[in-house]
Amino acid sequence: ESQIQRTPLFIQCRLQTMRAFSLIFFHCLLAGAQAVGMTHSEFSSLLSSEADGMISSLSISEADTTWTSVSTLAWENAEKSEVSSPFIVCESSGTSGYDRRQKLLELFPFDSSSILAQYPIYNKSDKTCYHLMAPASYARGVDSSSTVIQAMAPVMKIRRGTIENAGIAVSASMKDVKVSVQFGPGIDAKEASPLMLERLQLVDTSLVHAYVEEAYPYSGMELSVDEPSAIFKALTIPDDQISNHSVNFVLPEGVNVRDDCLAVVGAIAAQPEVISVELGLLVH
């Protein structure tokens, strides 16, 4: 087998950098608390993410400050986007999940280019929560004291256990390692996934650097990523790995380094169509 030619690229994802980064963006919390949305504990009660494991090494104040900066950057990136972005939206008014869904449909009507997921990710007596695709400019203007809107950062989309699974897959020399991706409501995976693959195959070193920093902000780890262009150009999507709302990207056989896998996961998580990413093994 031919080996992918590699040139080491060292990408630093240090906690110290994120602390400074937090100070830069912390003023945005004061300017718009509602836009920042949920605390980490509130988010983790809805969805698991790699932030859950990474955050355990931080103090409560460090974790809260860093989570705030990550959330604020997610809002900023969404507002720069020319397409709808992924959010988690929770409604606490009303006496039933049905009432809350109707309230959210009123707040995010179809003519605002907003699409609420068909099924909730959380539905209990205190609140009901959904995935939402919406223009950030519209979501920012929603005024409702009973509604919480959380812009989704890449780290929030990466399911907990992905970093560990990347290490296991590489150490066990597994073949056909897949990156399982779920798209936001209203997005047809069969149409969106080929376009996203084209974008990923064009990424350069600096863009991969930015993706990795956003995807793993809490880790404090050094992520050593080999030549990204070869890795991303070798990504494939088998025809039998696409459904209506999800797709499995298959990593190239020559990728045998954990950090290469995680760089691909981080880049996919940064795409605006995506709401969930995790690693798995294809079953033939």
C-alpha cells in the first residue's frame, strides 16, 4: 500500500490560551446574556459532549468562563454565516410539551427560514428542548423570557467518548473507521453531504488549526496533526452510508494516527449543517 506523505504540523490547544481567549470575549456576556444561552450543566443535562470530560480538570469558575467564551464565539460564527446555523432552543412556559412546541413554532415561524426539529431532545415538566436551524440574525432578535437559545459550538456537537474511541480505533489498527454525522432539521443529507465533502477536501493547514482549537478548547492537550490536505482529500462517503438526515464519512486507510482522526472530527463539527458527530466502526 502506498503511504500518505506526511509533514508534521503541531497544533497547540492549551488551556492558557483559552483563558486569555475567555477574557477577550467575556464582555459579550454582559452585552447579551440571553444570547449566550445555557450553562454547561444545563447543556449537559440535554446532550453529552466531549466538553463533559474535558471540563472535569477545571475549577468551576474556569469552566464557566471558558464555556461562556465558547458559546459567544459560536454566536459570532453563526452571525457571520450566510446560511442557517444550529441551535438548541428550550421553552419553559405552558403546561405540556405540546404547548411549548406551539410557542416555539410561533417564535420561529417557517417564513423566518427557521426549522424546528420534529421531535424534542428533552421533554419534562420543567421545559421542552429541540434542535433548531435558523439564521442567527433572526434568533438573536427573539424576545421571550421563557425561551433559552444556545448556539452550538463544535465541541457541543462532538459526542462524549469520541476522543477515547479515536485512540482505541488507531491502537487496534481498525479499518473502515467511520465518522457518524447527523444533520440539522430540514437538511437533506443526500444533498448536503457531497457539498460538505467538497468543502472539507479544500481545507488548508490554517483552517484545520482553527477547527481543532474550537473543537477541543478544554483539553489543554497538544494535538499533532499530519498534513491535512492528504487526510481530507482521502475522505469518502459510500453510497450505502447516507440516509435522509445522517451520513457516515469513512476515514482513509492510511490514517493511523489518533490526532488525524480527531482533526477530521473537529472539521466536520465546525460545519453549520451538522448537529452531532461521533466515531464508530462500520459493520459489513
